[in-house]
Amino acid sequence: MSLSTTPTAGPDRAGSQTFETIPVGEGPHSVAASSDGRRVYVTNFLDGTVTAVDTPANTVALTFPAAVGPYGVAVDPAGERLYVAEHSSTFVKVFDTATGREAISTGTGARPYGLAISVHPEQLLIANAIENQVMVSDLLTKSHGTLTGIDFPVGLAASADGNRFYASSYFANTVSVHDATEVIAVEGPTPAEPLQVITVDRGPYGVAVDPHNERLYVAHFPFDAVSVIDLAGRAAVRTIAVPGGPRGIAVSPDGARLYVTNFFARTLTVVPL
């Protein structure tokens, strides 16, 4: 079922609000928040680095070389390992969050886009947009298979309770909602059976879900907007103007802040919610 969620106009859409921005690297692409909320990690596509931001101070804590053209990023629940998709190759790389040192590099057989970690049990989800699929693995220790037939998925997000994951389809202008509890059973190529397919505004890229699985946040690249979708009512309730090419998006574990990468502006925007 396709559900229309045309964004509504409002004061944020008109650009009357300004938000704090943090300088990061060249071409910031994706962003992920640690489970304790004290760090967010930004992949910088053009200079091949990851920026770690200390969120209490909103300052850069660490920048380290990561990959050639890093795209998606995800943090394990313990906050010890960072997963980075190297889009220019078939690899996902794993880094120690304390030091920035590379621990593992694993080929996936496809060029990875977005990443997300689903819990109970912990599974790494890898968006392979060109192949129209989402790969499922035990945090890279074992690949189960792929969910096929998802139209050019670029962004992924997993709910905190482990029940749902979300995939943005950039060219279809949709976000599909999936049962995350069943991904452990995926073996080989398996047709995806989304619970819902939500129609959104053009250019959906990064997606994030609040800790209560009530609101979905969608960054529209390069259209300088973030949609806020009420998942119960299946409607966009707010559209936030975020200039500079919003691409990646993450929500803090307490649901109080939104972090948005600005690809053209070399910044991370912090939006109070």
C-alpha cells in the first residue's frame, strides 16, 4: 500500500529558523549517533575521513582517515565499533571508535550505500542501491543473504526496539517499512515484503527514526529540506528547512536533537526537536 505524505508548509519550511552548525570534512555524507548520545560520527565523502563529534560540547573530538569515498556509517550498540561503507569499492570497514584505527575490512560483492544495525539479534544491514537490495549479515562475521526488489535503497535506519527497519528509495520517492525481526531468517536472495511503502517528497536520502518509533525523519537531497513523518498517522507533520544539501540524518537516543549532514556546506546541522 502506498501512502501519500506530501510535506506541509510551515515556519521552518519558510526558513525562519536557524540552527547551530559544526564544521566537519569535505562532502559530509552520512551520520550516526552512539547509543549513549555522547558522540556522532560523520563520513566525509570527498576527503575520505570520519569526523567524531562530542555532542555535549558540539565540537570535533577526532578526525581520522577511513576509506576512499565513504558513504554509510553505523555504530554498534556498545559504542566500540564503527562500520563505514566504502562506496568506491565493495568493502565495509570497521574502526575502533576510541582510536580511529581500522580493525576489519570485508568485501560485500556490491557497492554499499547506507548502513544500519538492527538489534535482537544484532545484524548489519547494507543498502546495495545499484543492485536494488539490502544485504543482511551478522556484523560482517557471516552474510545471511539479501532482501531483493527494494528500489535503489540509499538510506537505512533501524528502530531502537529492533522491530522495524526503514529504507529510502531515492528515485521512487518512497520509504519502505520492514519487519526487522525476520532478517535473521534471510538466506540467499529473498524478495522483500515491506509492511508499508510510504510516499514522500522528492529526493529522499538519509532516514532516521526516533527512539519511540513514532516519528520518521527524511533528508531530501539536494532540496534543502527534512521531512518529519508521523508513523501512526502516516503523514508529514513538519518540514524543516536545512540549507547546504542535507544528505545524512540521525536522531539522538533521547529524541531531543536531529543531526543533519550538509554535503555542500561542509557542516553538520544540529536541530532541536
